[in-house]
Amino acid sequence: MSDFSALSLGEERLPALELAFSLVREAWEGFDSARPGQPPPSAETLDMLAESLPQTGVGALTALREAERLLDESLAQSRPRFFGYVGSSGLEVGVLAEALSASHDVNLASLAAAATMVEQQTIGWVGEFVGFGRVGGVVTSGGMVSNLTALAVARERALPGSRRTGLDGRGTLYVSAEAHSSIDRSAELLGIGSESVRAIPIDAHRRMDVTALDAQIGADLAEGRVPIAVVATAGTTLTGAVDPLAQIAAICQQRGVWFHVDGAYGLPAAATESAGALFAGIDLADSATIDAHKWLYVPKACGILLVRDPDALRRTFAHDASYMVDAAENPVDRTLEYSRPFRSLKLWTAFRAHGAEGFRSALEANLTVARGLADRVRAHPDLELVVDPQLSIVPFRHVPARGSIDGHNAELARRMQEEGDVYVTSAVIDGMTVLRPCITNFRTTDADIEALIETVLRTGRALEGEK
Ligand SMILES: Cc1ncc(COP(=O)(O)O)c(C=O)c1O
């Protein structure tokens, strides 16, 4: 029998490491500036993707080169002119820490010595960074799971024992009309039901109307319903609006309702000088979601759920597993997931490497670039700013000389995506189809914004000419 497993790299190890090093370096150098167009999957790739399971291997070097080609032909959010959705941008030191973490393959379900402490320290740092307070929490796969986890905790607090007995249909949740759909999904999964999620109207600044919130809670209580949680959004996905956290906190305190803040996208901006005031009251929330894989730049996945009373997590998730009896309590007793990778290491390493100051300055730069985009849009006669940006999402549209403005902008987004010089998605705001660039990439500069405007105008005019 050989001394090595069939899965060991053996003599290929060093060449594989050297190849991986050069592939990562080429990728990063390629992200330093924009590239024209986006190559579609090549014929070679399509052939390879039609192949069935290989019975013998081609070796690590060939497989790595193939993987690199697949990535080059994929949409990479790391590119400076990727403005779609709310993306992360593959912060370099985070990428390296992620590779290290994967190598050690620590499991955070059980006690993992230093890694368990790093997770808690990172959560504390994030709480401190955004002004929530240095408390506890869990690291998750992202905003969806963080919101689901927080609402499971709130449900158990509002209806003690319901994790075992199930619900009786009385529970209600409160969100703004523009909250992320992960709240509806959570309500469905938790047995609360999305019909019991009250979509509170928004004001002229697209923020939850607190008078309507208070009235709705009052009406529900009068009918014998049990308010489980109010979920404020700190940076809506559609426009970046931040709900009035302090006023919502006051209502929650008075009514005795759990106050959760979904800051998956926007909460990092609480640490900035220019936007921090929008988040006043974050220190009053019971829990808050923040995705480090959005606007803290580290690669996916890294979601943080901050919880002021971490014991509430244990009351919701603790279970006895007969194969996990060596410790009085395991980290899995405070989370939804079992096997959990060491996701926090990349954020911990990034905070160590760049300091809070480095993050604040990158966030401030994104905000400045976003405001610059809004100014340029306002100043151009063929462009219309649809919402004044509160954070780094800048919804606007190109105004054609004639024809349907909505159809034109939907087609414009599709055409720009096909051509690939810039990547922008469309969205519907108050029935209007708009372009919705999000600036959350530490590589994006004013020059990229100029290119975005130039591409919108050029492509918009070309579309008009085709009519
Ligand atoms: C406000 C908000 N909450 C939750 C989510 C879901 O986050 P994730 O995609 O990490 O699950 C998003 C995603 O964009 C979001 O913007």
C-alpha cells in the first residue's frame, strides 16, 4: 500500500501552490482596473461542462487552470464596475484568510479553542464598530439566516415554549413596506406566516412611518394578537433608506416588543462621520443583522447577528445531542446551523490588517462616490435621479426623447449587462423601472462612475436610435 492517500497532492503540492499564487495575483491585477466587456462562456467551457463524472483525474494543475477559466467567464463582483445588487468585493486579505481557514477546516459547531474565541471577539468588534455595543451573537451564512435566527429568538421570547409547542396563529411582525423579503420568508419558516407580517407604510424619505407602526401594534393588541418583533431596516435593499431607529426603539420599549434591526447592507455606514447620524438608536436594538460580505468587503459568506442578551440564543436553540456531551454547552446550542466554517477569521484578519480606520475610510469613499454619481445625474438633462441617496444606492433613469421610459430603462439594463462594460441591474420603485447602481466595492472610483454615466448615455441613445 502507498504511503499517500489517493487524494494527496504529493509532488504536485508545491507546483499547485505556485500556480494558485500566480492565478490569484493575475486575478487581483485584473480587478485593479475595469476590463472592457464580459467574455461569454467559451466553446471549450461549454464542452467541458457537458462532460459526465471523470473516473480518473487530470491532476491538480490542469484542474486549477480549468477552474480559473470558469471564473474568468463568470460574473465577478470584485470588478470595480460591478454595480449590481448589493455585493461584496473580495477584500484581498480576507481572501487569503479564507484560504487559510479552509485549509484548517475548523468546525464552529463544537468548541474549537481559539477559533471559538475569535468568533466572539469579531462579533464584539463589529458591535463596537457600528455602535450597537460590544455584545454577543453568532456568525451566520448571511442576512437571511441572521434575520431568521433573530426572529426565532424573538418568537421564543414573546411566546415562551412555542419552539416546542408550535404557534397558535397569534404572533405578528412589523416591517416597513420596503423591508427585505427575508423577513417574509422567516415568518413563513417560523410558522408565524407571512400574512401576519404587517407592512407599515413609508414616509416621503422611504422610512417606516412610526405613527402608523404604533397604531398597527395597538390595533393588533386590541384583537388579542401577540407582537413578536418590529424589524427596522437600516439601509433598504431598494434605495438604502434607514428607518428612524430611535423612534422605533421607543415604541418597542413602551410596548415590550423585541426590536430587531436588519442592517445587512447598510449598518457599516453607522461607523462613518457623514452618515452615522442616520443610525442613532442602534444601541437600543435587541438584535441586529449585518453582513460583512456586503459592505465590510470580505468574500462571501460572513453574516453577523448581534444579540444584546446572548442567553436568549441558548433559550431558543439549545438541544441535547447524545454525541456532544463532553462540554456543558456547545456553540451549536446558540445557532441554527450545525457544521459551521470559521467564517469570522477573514473579518478578524481584515480588522487586524486595516484597523477600524481603514474600513471607515473605505466606507466614506464609497459614500462620496455615490453622492458624486447623484450630483452628475441631477446635472444631466437626459438623466433623472429617482431617489436622493441616503447611503450608496443611487436609483436613476435615462429619459428617452419619446416612448415608454420604463420599457426603455429595462432594456437599457439588459443591454448593458450583455455588453458587460458596466454591470447594473434594474428595479421597480413606485411603479417606475429604474437603474439601481450600488456602490459597495472598495475598488470603485470616480473614474468608474464617469464610465457608468457615459455607458448609460451611449447605450441609451443607441437604443433610441434603433426604435
Ligand atoms: C436588507 C437585507 N436583508 C437581508 C438580505 C439577505 O442577505 P443574504 O443575501 O446575505 O442572505 C439582504 C440581501 O441583499 C438585504 O439587503
